[in-house]
Amino acid sequence: MGKLKTHTYIVDKLTEESGEKIKKALRSVDVIKSITIRPEEGTVEIISEKDLETELKIACDIAGAVFRVKVKKGLFS
């Protein structure tokens, strides 16, 4: 088992409803340990062993949200 990391992404058109659809779409991915949706901030935080940008993009398409960018660690530090 690999080391768990927190991956944060900015998603446009993120609402409570689309956030729930994104979570539902991502539940099938085994390496995900936690998903936190913050519609008020427009962010999705995934704790997993690897970066799941591709999977999140697909989930956003399903939910009607728009993937914008992955937040680089230390970008605002």
C-alpha cells in the first residue's frame, strides 16, 4: 500500500448537488480513502495513494461541473 496524500482540485459550477454526483462517481475507485466537497470554496479534496485528476475530470463531466486545475502543494504558502 502506498503513502496517502491529499490532492486538492478547483472545480467550477460546484454545487451541493453536483458534489454528491461527483462523490457517487468516485466511490468506485479503490485507492480513494476520503472525498471532501466544498461547494462554497469550489474545491474537491481527495485523500488517496495517487493523483486522480483523470477520474475527477470524468466525474465532473457526469455531474455537470467543470474541472479547472489541481492546486499545487505550497502554492499559497
